[in-house]
Amino acid sequence: MTSLAIDAGTTTVKVIGYGPDGAELASSHRPTQVVRPRPGHAEQDMDQVWAAVASAVRDVVAALPEPPGLVAVTGQGDGAWLVDDRGRPTGPAVLWNDGRAAGVVTAWERDGTLEQAFRICGSRLSTGMPNAVLAWMREHDPDRTRGSRHLLTCGGWLFLKLTGEAAVDESEASAPFLDIRRRTWSEELFELYGVEWARDLLPPLRDDEDRVTALSAAATAETGLPAGIPVVLAPYDICATAIGSGAVSTGRACTVLGTTLCTETVTDSAASVLTDEPVGITVTLGVPGHYLRAFPTMSGGDMLHWGARLLGLGSVTDLMALAERGAENTAGVRFLPYVSSAGERAPFFDPGARGSLSGLSLDSGREDVARAVVEGVTMAIRDCLAASSATPELLTLSGGGARSAYWTRLIADVVGLPVAIPADTETGARGAWLTGLVATGREPDFATAAARYVRVAATCEPDTAKGPAVGDRYAEFLRLRELHRPIWELGRGGADRAGGALA
């Protein structure tokens, strides 16, 4: 039996067709546009995202040797994808990296709301999460909240288009509205955020035992998929990527090198997290009895694209090639990688955080600046791994950045761990597909499925001789961040206005 997985990322929709042995038989990619109508805003046209998915699915179905018997779907998380009572969008999707609610979240930070919420949901909340977006909308766009019936995520929106049923997976419900210990909606959290009215917007919660619904007739017509085949709502993309990289047991760790930079560790206890320092997010993994401690930064691959543009380069590949020619210690140039207009959310929270280049001199070359940018982004991985308190023996890398041999070596050196690169180019889709196999009984459990279908293409050991020097630069990285905090504070009012929070 062939099968199909959809992974709708922030800027690209990926659809992969698999053979019964797990081989990738066909693939199709479609770009999706992020619209920024105002500074700090990040939106997508929901119908255009669906059209991109339907088109890519048709391509893959046509390329498969036989009709697929299963489709699994995952997508970008957080944000607010609102629909009316007929399942139609009530406006553009507000994305996870939207910063319009910076003022709302800053106020919650000051009055202790975020600290209290963490003790219930295990997640440090940020501007692009649905509670903050809804609170902002209630004040600035009340007609839209009144005209909406369901609050969905990207994966939930695609599941609705494929099946006609509104639903939210536990992984996406975990932050911000779930009591993570009980895995149920928390009325206390709605009250804390002051969005009790939003409770009725939440669709039915789907857990690990309730992922499957039949494909609708309307979706059959739009996608070319066989009528009535199982549609599996997989956990959202950071979880699907962990699963697709084989991180399905306690102690495993992985980093997604995509639009966001997300370092993740697997744990079997959510309760222990609730007494930790309130950083990162905690979500159900999709593997029964396991949770994901994730540290998704506000910027990832887009920082590297920014660095390439800054230096007049044509691509991130060119940036990596230039960085590789830079001095081992970047000639003293240092980069703080907080370039998102929404600030930073992991491994610390500050909507006013901003990036900087420092240590420049007449001796600094373009190659040193390039290397500093790449190393600064890499330091964020080490920073997030340290915040997780986990002690993994291996770090698996996925996403487009994992194709860079130079960056792979640098990550191994900076984090001081061996790194592994999965054979799959689309690890999130692989994880959604594995979820589909387990959810439909085609595989007995995730451990068996991962052992059978997850393959490692390469590994890279850290250069232990570089350890002390890298450790010194990491310590400098942390000190520079603390020195810059007063500068961020000076600009916070302007950042709030740019983010639209005071509009």
C-alpha cells in the first residue's frame, strides 16, 4: 500500500508519497506566502494555503504507482486560524511569529500571569500563541472574534478541509490552554488570560486514540485522493519532526533547522517540568506517555537568509561557504541572533530582544561577519539545549540546514555532542506518516515503526580539541546578551508600537 503525508510549513508545503517499505516514491513542494501588512504582523491567506496543499497532493497522487490508502497531515503550530460556522476563514491566519500582541504578553509578564500559566501548562507563552492573539483581537478586531466559530491551527485547518470535521490535536492544545498533567482544558488558564469567552471557539480535542477520520467527498474532488481513505491528524510539526527523526523515547534530542530553530528533548514526565524555570514549551509528543520539551526560537533559517542579504550574497549556501573561510574565532566579531520583530521566546522570553553585531574592527572581513552570524545562530542551539536540563548522548538534526556539511560540523563542535542526519529530507512528513501507520494499526507502536523506517544518512563527531575555545565563546555570548538587555529596554516602547500592540 502506498500512503501520503502532508507537512505544511510556514513558507513551504511539502507532500510526500511513500511505498510500503517506507521509500519516498514521489514528492511535491509549493511555496506559501507570509504577508506582513504592518510591522510586527505575520499572516497567511488560509485558502491559498489549502490550494497549495491540494495542488501538491494532486501531483503526488498522479505520480504514485497505485492510489494511496492513507493520508496524514501535520503543519506549523500556534497562531490563530479562525473559521466561521460553515468552515470558511473569517480573515487571514495569524501566524506563530506574529508580534502584534507584544503589549498583551508584556503585561502578562509584569503581572505574573505567564508565571502562573507555566505552572499549569508547562509552557512559557509568546506573542504568536492563540491566547495572546485572541486577547489582542478582542480589543482591536472584535467583529472577527464574534464572527468566528472555531479556533484552529494550520494542521487543524487542513484536517477540516480534508474531512469536514473541526478538531485540535493535543500537541497543539498543550500551549496555551491545556492542563498538561491532566491533559484536559484548563478553565483556570482561560480566566488567567481573561479570554473566558474564547472557550466556545475551541473544537473537539483529539488525543492519541482519536486521530483518524475518513476523507470527505469534497476533498476527494479537490485532491484526487481515493474516496473515504483514512485521514490522520498527526501532532504538529515540531512533534512530527521529532518522531520522524526517531526521537520517540525518553532522553532523545533533536534540533529542527528550519524557519524556526527548535531544539527538543523527549521526556516521560510533564509534572516535573512545572517546577522548573519557566522557559520553553511542553507539549504532548503524540507518542503515548511521552512529552516534548521544546525551545522554538522566534527566528531560525530566516536569520541566515537575512545574513546572506546583509552581505550581498545570493543564498544561504553562499553564506555558509563564506563563513567557512572566516577566522576560527570570528576575528572577535560576535552576533546576537534576536532579529525577529517579535523578540525572543526561547530559551528566554523578551518581546523587546534585538540582534546585534559587535566586536567589529577594520580587521574584520566579510567572511568573519558571515561566520559570526552562523556561529551566533548555532550558540542559540547550545543555549536551548542547556535550558532543557537534558543530557542527551546524541543530537539529531533535521530541516534544510542539515544539508550543510559545514554547519553540521559547527553544531557538533558548539554543542559538544555527536550529531546525526536522517536520510529523509522531509523529517516532519516522515513523522506524520509514522503517526498514520500507528494510528491505523499498520504498525504496533512508535518504537517499532521508528526502528523499521527511520534511517540515518550520516553522523558527525565534535572536535574535542576545540571544546575549551568554543566554551569561552559561548560564555561571551551569554555575557553579551546580558549587557544588551538595558539597550533592549530603552527601545521597548518603540518595539511595542512597531508590533502593533498599541495600535
